[in-house]
Amino acid sequence: MGRSRTRSPQRSGAAASVRRRRQESGRSGWHPMAGLRSVLSGRSVAGQVFVLLLVMVLLLVVAAVVALVLQVQRDSTREARSRSLAVAEAFANAPGTAEALESPDPTAVLQPRAEAARKRSHVDFVVVMNTDGIRFTHPKPDRIGQKFVGTIEPALAGEPVVEEIEGTIGQLVQAVVPVEDADGTVVGLVSAGITTEHVGGAAEDQLPLVLGAALAALALATCGAALIRRRLMRQTHGLGPHEMTRMYEHHDAVLHAVREGVLIVEGDGTLLLANDEAHRLFSLPDDAEGRHVRDLGLDPATTELLSSGRVVTDEVLPVGDRLLAVNQRATDPSGGHGGSVITVRDSTELRALSGRAEESRERLNMLYDAGVGIGTSLDVTRTAQELSDLAVPRFADFATVDLFESVLAGGHPDAAAALRRTARTGVTDDAPLYATEQQIRFVASSPQGRSLATGRAVLEPRLDEAPGWQAQDVERSAQVVEYGVHSLITVPLRAGATVLGVVSFWRFRKPDPFDEEELALAEELVARAAVSIDNARRYTREHSMAVTLQRSLLPRTLPEQNALDIAYRYLPAQAGVGGDWFDVLPLSGARVALVVGDVVGHGLHAAATMGRLRTAVHNFSALDLPPGELLALLDELVGRIDQDEAQDEHVAPVIGATCLYAVYDPVSRRCGVARAGHPPPALVRPDGRVEFPDVPAGPPLGLGGLPFESAELELPEGSRLVLYTDGLVEDREHDIDVGLEQLREALARAGDSPEETCRVVVESRRPSRAADDIALIVARTRALAPDRVAEWPVPSDPAAVGEVRAEVTRKLTEWGLEELTFSTELILSELVTNAMRHGAAPIRVRMLYERHLICEVYDSSSTSPHLRYATMTDEGGRGLFLVAQMAERWGTRYLAAGKVIWAEQNLP
């Protein structure tokens, strides 16, 4: 194996031929005509194999056909002999045959029988003759009485005879048997014959099928041979035997020229092959091939590895003064121990650099993990903790993050303020470092103080020799050094020109101090984390502003009213501030309006839009409009907001908003509800039944052009009306139908009180991490007692005003409100007089004794009254002015037909 090798011109020519054929094959691929010419030429190994397979298959097919023909002929002759003999013997031994031969006219008796027997047995003739061979029967009557052609002597002697002859009807087989009487004397002969053509017809009919099958087999064999030839063509690249021999010679030359050792070891440990590099690396003898690896003089570890056959990858093996990287794989693909192939390379120089390469790779991995693992949330404290957790123990033994107090709240850092230890991670828990959440003020001489002042990283390789660091806290510094912490790197957390805090890396277990390369790594690591911490700080600031704005826009307390017992919940989303809102609005006539809404999106814009809509609903509710008309005005408002903000590219329009508005009247116990793209309300009856009333679903606010329909619900006292936003019934895991069913189940098992209902619903429906706000209102209805309501019709006669005053006085006395008699009589007198003078009949007066004393005058006119100041010379115009002075509040409520002018007075 150590012999020298030189490249001959023949080898060079063969290699060039191989390259040329590979290039031509790669450029043009395999062409059918070129392949056919290659096959017919027989110069390539694939072509020779193809021709050989075709010849073999063709010979097999021809041999099969010849054998079939011979078999058919042999079977036909055998069948003819047996059939003719059987027919002849059967007819000769048939009852009456011998007697018919001795009759005066044998032909008349035997001819019909013979013909019938011939037809039944499918032979060509049945001939009966006497002992002289004169025919008594024949298929052709003109031959009766003539001499039989054939051998009859053995039959006369009592032995049947079967022979093959060339008769007038062709090649045939005939049998002659004797006919004996009762004494055994031969009295005649019977001959039956059949042509071989008639016997072999069925077999010969199958011959075309056999030939077709043979041709199909030939075609399949040809295709299989073509596939094998094509595979060989790819494997051998169209090379001939001589070219392949040269190619393998070149491969052998390459095998011994490569600078990597290659060995092939048989399953029993015998070395089959070793190239020149393997000989050099293992110092193998020249006659190593064919010897067992134990006999090659290798060290025990190498011998064990080469003879074990186990799979190894880049296993380092010391051989002499070399470090060899060994790879070993089995030659048997199925995993059996049929042998193994070993590749060996000298890695002595590479191993010297592996330590540095591994260290550099670890640093790169840590920086990559910092980019992926730091900043997974927009929480300042969590981001700082992610930084310290990443650094320990991969880079340092302890890591601490100190941030300014204002940074934790989302504000701008104040260099004069104290810092707070936000995160701390270490290999042990008892190190005498400042604890988490502790406030710290670093002295100017400490590494942390210098980093904060200059904005640059500081390296202290030996803490026991750093007086500036010890000046921070002499007692604690001594404890830290005594504990074993000996080296420190401090890096400022800087986002642009803003310093947010400082990060400290402490070394404890590793004896070597931090160096300049590690200082650069610490700066890169902290720089990546600083971006995430600054983003979290900015988010915290914006989130706090949005939450503050949202809380200022939502109702802080519910207004006082007696119509509904109300409880509510508002749960903000986990990420961002949403636009969900709710409100409770007292209306005239002891009525109360409930409203819930939702602005699509999150952030300041959604919160601001929510505030604008809530303010608009407040203003529109003062008009005492039906729910459908109020939503129509709100829809028009949202459309105008979109038009105004669409002109400003810095302000996004309202993406979408929904609203549900309900008005409950405790006197009639009826509730009008309308919704604009909002989920339907839920109603819990006093008996516990849960319903979702059929309230027409209007379009979301802002689309415009479509009306909003209202639904009138009759609510028995003690019913619970549940209004909510879609965050309660929708999430990423299921759609609204599932959420509504779960809400139904929660309401069915909740208690009677609104507060208990809110608690059960929220606990059962709120997801662990809500992606949207949730607003929930539960209102239990109350009814105004009939004895607290007084109503009178008023004729259109000025004299009726006095009667009204008298009725009012009696009712106020009954209610114990005598102190309000004068003001109430004055208010009703003015309102009734105005209705008679400016309105239209019918006119009605109603008083409600609730939280206030409410006086209402109804007339069928829609003319709106106006408050004005009368001059000294005016005779009228002072009625509504007096009403406004005497009442706490007053206003006009329009109905479908007519209007109601009302006034409220505080109770004494």
C-alpha cells in the first residue's frame, strides 16, 4: 500500500473520457435514440447487460412455445388412441352386436347403431366387419361391402390393435377389436377411428393465447431490462468495461491521495483496506491489509475502537503525539455487524483553537438569546429580570439591575434621584449584595457611580484592591470580598443619550477576573437589553396615561335613583386600554337609562373616542328621546367624527363602535331597548329563567343610512336586566354562541342580588388573560307603588284648573307633603294653563311620589314651550319662568303623539 503511484497517459485519457461523458450526460440528459444506439453498439456495460437480458428472455419464450407445441401433439395422439379404442370396445361388447353379425342382414341392424354411436362419441367412423374384413357399416354407405383398410390379424386372434395410419380423411388413429360370441369365438370385428386434427383442436385453440402471453412476458421483460439498463447507465455513466476499469483505477489513486485516512475493517476485525494517509497516521506496516487489527501494533484504545464496530462521530483519539478525529460507521445499511468504514483526520492544530472557538460561539449564542429572550413583555421589572437571568451563570455568577425610580413608573430618569434594585440573580442566594427592591444611592467613586456619570462601562478586575468601590459601603464591601466575589463589571443602561440605570456583573466561582473582551461582551449585552427596557418604560408611561384617561372618562359613582338596584364591573384588558364603557342616566318621570358601548381597538385613541361617545349619550339623553332615535343621533355623530378625522393623517378614524341603550319606567314596568351592533341583553326572570330578548340588531355606529328599531320589554318587579360588552362572551377559543350559552349557565346559578350576579358571571367567564375589556351591568327592577302615582284627566276649560289644584292639595296631604302644596299648585296651574292655551286636548295631569315630587302635564300637541323673560309691559310670558324658579328641574318629553312637560321638586 505504500508503493508509489504515477499517472499514465492512458489513465489520463480514461479520466478525460469519464468527465466528457458525465458532462455530456449532465448537459443533455438521456436521449432515447442515443440510448438505443448505445444499446445496439454494446460498447457500454449497460448496453451489454440489456442485450444479454433480451436474448435470454427470447430464448426462454421460444423454448416454452416449442415445448407447448410438442406437448399438444403428444397429448392429441394419446387422446385419439384411448378414445378410438374405448369406442370400439364399447360397441363390440354392446348387447346385440354379436347376434346382429349372425343375422341375415347385418347392415340393416348395425348401420343405424354405428352411426348413432359415432355421433355420440365424436369419432370419425365406427365400422363393423366380418372376419374377412368386409365392412357392414360405414359413415359413407357406398363403402359398405368393401375391404377394410388396416391391420386386423391381431384382432382375429382376440387381441385389440391400435394403429396410426394416413387415411382418406387425413392422419388418423384407428382401433380394431374383436366381437366374440358366447363361446369366445371371434364372429366379427369393430373398428373406430378419429383424426388427430379433431382431437387436438382444443389445445391448438389455446396456442394463440399462449403466444400472446409469451409476447406480453417478452414485453415486460424488455421493459424491466430497459429499467435495469437505465439504472446501470446512470451508475456507470455509459462507460464500457475498459473505461470502468480505468475509472476505478483513478478512484484508487484518489483514495490514496486524499489527506484523510480511510480504513475498512471486516466484521471479524480483519483490515480490508487502508489508504496511504491511514498508513501514515497510524504508522501501519506495508502488509497491514488482510491482518487483524490486534496484530498491527496499535495502542489498546485504538485497537478496541477499530474492532468494536460501534458508531462514533468525531471522537478524539490520541495516537502518539497526534490527536485524531475518528468517525466510524457500519458498512451494512441494516445495522448488522458486517464491517465498518473508518475515516480519520489529524485535528492536532484544530484542537488548539477549539477552546477559543467554543468561547466565541458561546458568546454569540448568548447575544442571540439576549435578542430573543429579553423584552418578551412590555414590563420594565420583568425585562430587567430577564437580563439578569440570562447573564447568570453563562457570563457572571451574580447580576444586578438598578433602575431609577421614575423609570419604573414610566417617567424620564432623574440623575439626582435614588435607584431601586429591580432585579438580582445569582448562583447562590446568600451573597451580601443589596437586596431586590432596596433603594440605593451610589457614591461618585464607585464603579456604578462612574458609569452613571460618564455613561461608560467600568471594569474592576480585583475588588479587594478597588478603594473607590469599597467607599460605597465599607462594611458591606468587606463582606462581599470575604464571601469570595472578586471581580466586577458595571455597564450603564443607556437608551440614546438617556441613562436609565446601571447593570453590575459579579464574578465569584471562576478564579480568573473579568478581562477587556468580557467587558465588550457585557456592553453589547446591556445595549440590547437597554432598548427593551426603554420600550417597556415608554409603554408603561403611555399605558398609565391611557388608564388615567379611561378612568377619568368612566363613571366613578352611580347616580342616585330608585327605579333600579344596580351593580357593575369593569375589567380592563391585560394589554392596552380599550374603549368599553357604560353609564346609568336618570331621566324624567322616575325613569332610568342604561347604556353600554364598545369602541373597537385599544390605546389612547379608543379611550378618547369612548369619552366623546359617552358625553354625547349624556347630552342626547337630556332630550328624552326613544332608544332608537337616540342611537340614530349617535350614529350621525360617529359619521361626522370619521369625516373630520379622515382629513388628518395623524389621527385614525373610529374603526367601529357598538352601543346598547335601554330606558326603564318603574311606573309601567316597561323597558325600551335598542342596539347598534351590540350583543343582546340578558334577562333573568324573578323565577330564575334566563332569556335573551329578541332585540332588533341594528348596524354598528358610523355606517349611517339605516334606522334603529326598538323593542318594548315588560319586566316584572325583581327581574334582572344584564347588559355587557362582547369581551364577556367572545375570545379566541370560542365564538359568541358558546359564550352566550356559558353566560346563560352562570346567570342561572347566580344569586338574586345584582352584586352576587356580577361576581358569579365574572368568575365564570373571564379568561385568564383577557384580550379585550369587559363591561357588565346588572340591574334589578323595582316598581313604583300604585299609591305613589296620582293621575287626573283635565277638561279644556279654564275653570278646571281650580279642580286640579284641589285634587293636588288632597293628594299631597295624603302623602304628607303639605309643605309643597303652594309650589305644586303654582307649577301645575301654570303648566295646565299653558296646555289649554297653546296645546291640544286631551290633557292629563300626573304626580309621582318618588325621590322627588314629579309633576307632569300631557297634551297632544307637539309645540315646544320656551322660557323667556317678559318685559314690564307684557301681560303674559311669566308662567314657565315661575315654574323654573319653583322647581329643581323641568323639561319637555316628546311622545309618539304629543308631549309631556314635567317639573321636579326636592322632598322636604
